[in-house]
Amino acid sequence: MDRAQTGRGDPPPSDSIPSAVPPYRFTAGFQRKILALAIRGDLLRVAPEVFHSRFFGSLSNGGPKPPRQRLAELVEQHVQQYPGGPPGIDTIDELLTRLLPTFSAEERPFIEDEWRLVRGQDISDPRYVMAEACRWAQSVAVSRALLQAAEWVEAVQQGATMDLGRIRGTMDQALQIGEPKIGKGGEYFATLFERLAWWRQNPYEGKLPSGFPSLDRFLQGGPRYAEAFYILAPPKGAKTAFLMNVALNAVRKRRGVAFFSFEMGLRPMLMRMDRNVACRLREELHVSTEPLEHAVRGLRAAGAGRVWVQQFQARKQGCEEAIQVVERLRAEGLPVDLVVLDYLNIMSTEKHEREKRHELAQISRDMSALAKELDVVVWSAALTNRKAVDKDRVTKVDIAEAFEVVSVLDGAVAWCGGPELRKEGKQRLYLVAAREEEDETEVGTYKIDRGRMLISEVPPEGHKTEEGSDGGNSRGVAP
């Protein structure tokens, strides 16, 4: 589903919020946290029902609206027009600059002061803030549902027909506030017109390119949001180089990235990224850092995205910790579209299994759940067994210890090729598994420059790379 179709940020319909709705029963500081989460965090996607401008109002109906309510109205106006995500600080800055003169002279200084406080609000506990806001909104909704049910019962006593389904639906809707959303159902013919509009859309929408041209062409734009993809390779088989290129290619496309390293320390990983960004060898950067500085300035000027790199402990941390970090980053204003987990075989899961193959399958399920919960693309890596090292084609059964992993993931590619190809510094990229495309298909040959951490597509003989294409080279941005 396209990101614009997910309903992210849609506030509750105005007719579902009665004028007598009570305001938040939170302190001013806590209300600012809720407002900040809506502006630069994940609240509008996870629980849009808990956010409405009237919740920031007061019990009295007279006088001007409170400044926080004015700010909440700006957020509502933006997400109604652009439902793709939270507005962000810069957008509210721009809206205030344009709309502040329309407020009364008495209101303006209070709104400006309130915005300064909300803008600089620290949110170190986004999960707690979200949970408390959901609990409050749920209690209000349940109270309203009970009052409404009482009115219906009274109407039945006066001769109206009892509608138990309506009563149950209203209560269920109230109890589901803040709960994980259950997938919608739909009858095939009744939903045809909605699908016709979807078919007419650009097939590349709602996808995040990997930056590997041949792979993205084959996947019609790359993996979709809420999908998990893997690179399969033997030990020392350029797994991290592949994931790093995916991450930095996303940064070049102005997307936010969270990169979790379970194998390598923070500084070595950052310095590997430096070599990629500068297109220089380690020895060359020791002589002069000017190419790196020049590359970073250019990328920042071009509006490149940001990448957060986090070192995790192998076999002690996993997807649950990654989710917490991403939620914190989003609360602090760093958008995250791509999560990289390097890599499957050395991660941990909360549900410890006796056999390694079952544990890997559980970690794979955790990754799939992470992709859907955060609405991001997930890329990770998995080891192939030793027999696959010199194979010309890697298949599903070559995944070390865990064929179950394949049943969970949305797609997997593998580095393939015999010793002769590896001597030339080249590898074939092979699509091992894919849900929506034909799998077990070769999707291009790439040259791996391990010294500079660059991967570039090798065009077929007699063909030239597309004009303007970077040939698969990743020149991301330094974190």
C-alpha cells in the first residue's frame, strides 16, 4: 500500500468529537510533549485518535482559544491536506510565519511563546507519553460510548428497534484506541473502483530504491515500505558493504536511515562510511581528508538525508531495542524510512529457542514485525552455508541453518559467482526470493571495491549505463 494511503496523520472526523469533549487532564508540560510527538514524532501514525485540537482546549467556552489549541489546529490543517506524515518543525515554523498576522494582537505573543516551548521540548520517554495519551483518550471514548448506549436503550424502551451491532461497534472502536490496527477486509467487486485508482498510480510510489539499478528495475522501484529484504552471502562475502551501499543510497535520496551494527564497532563503521562517501582508500584519507570534507559539503547542500549509526551487542540485543531507538529518533525529529540490521545470525530475540535454526526464524519474524510496526523498509543480511561459497547460483536451501527464514522474509538477494569472477572483484546479484516478482533470477553483475566500500553495476557487453545513473555507486552522507 502506498504511504499516502495508510491514513497516517488523519485526525478523527470532526463530527466524531462532540463540542463538549473534555480537555486533556495533563499538566502543561505533558501536553507539550503530546503536541511535540504529533509534530515531529510517530503519534499521528500510531494513534491518531488521541490527537485533536479540542483536547488542548479549556472547559470554559468564552475568550480566545489557548495557544496550544491554536498550534494543534495548525497540525490538523496540515495533516488533512498532506496525510503522508507528521508536519515537522520546519513546516510549523513556516505556517506560523504566514498565519501569525491573522491572529489578534493579544494572542500573538502567547502563541509565539508557546511554540518556543513546544519546539524545544525534550521527549526522552515517547512510549510513556503515547501510552498515557492513549489511556486518556480511551477512557473518554468509553465514557461517551456508554452514554450513547444508554440513550439507545432509552429509545428502545420507547419503541425503537434494538441495534446491538451498533452498540457493540461503538464500544469496540473505543476500546481499540491505541491498539495495533487490524487489517481491513473488503469485498472484491465493491472495492474495484478504489483498486482502479491504485492501478493508475505510479508503480514506484510507496517504495524505497536500494540504489542497485538492475535490482530496482526488476522490483519496479525497490522494496515496499513495511517489507524486509536480506542479502545472502558467506563469511567475509561483502554483506556489510552491500548494506552500507543500500543505506547511503537512501540518504542520497533524502531518506532517513537507522543503521544497527551487531558485528562492528561504531567508529570503524563510521570510517567505512567515510571511505564510501569520499570514494577514497583508507591510506588516501590518512594523507588528506579534503575529499571527504568536500563530499560532505556537497551532499548537505543537495539536501541529503540523515543516517544514525548505532552499535549493538551481538547475541544480546535485537529488534525490540531497534524499535525503541527508532521511536526515540523520530520523537527527536529524525525521520526514519530505512532500518538496516547487520546482521541476522548474530542478533538476539526475546524468545530464546533451543535450536539455532528456530531462533533465526524467530529473529526473521521479529524483523518482519518491525518493518510493519514502524512502516519502514528493513534490510539485513544472512549467512549462506559453506557449500554455497563457490556456487554459481545460491538458492533458498543454501541459507545457513534456517530454511524457515525464507518463509517469513519478503525478499532476498545473494552474491553469486565462482572463483574466476571473484578474482576480477565482481559478483552476480541473484534474486533468491521475492513475494511479488519472479524469483531465482539473475539481476545484474556488480564490481565490489572493498577498499573504497563502493559497489557499481557492470553493464552488459554492448550496453551503456543509463544517462545520469550513478552505476550503483553509493555516495551517501557522513552521519
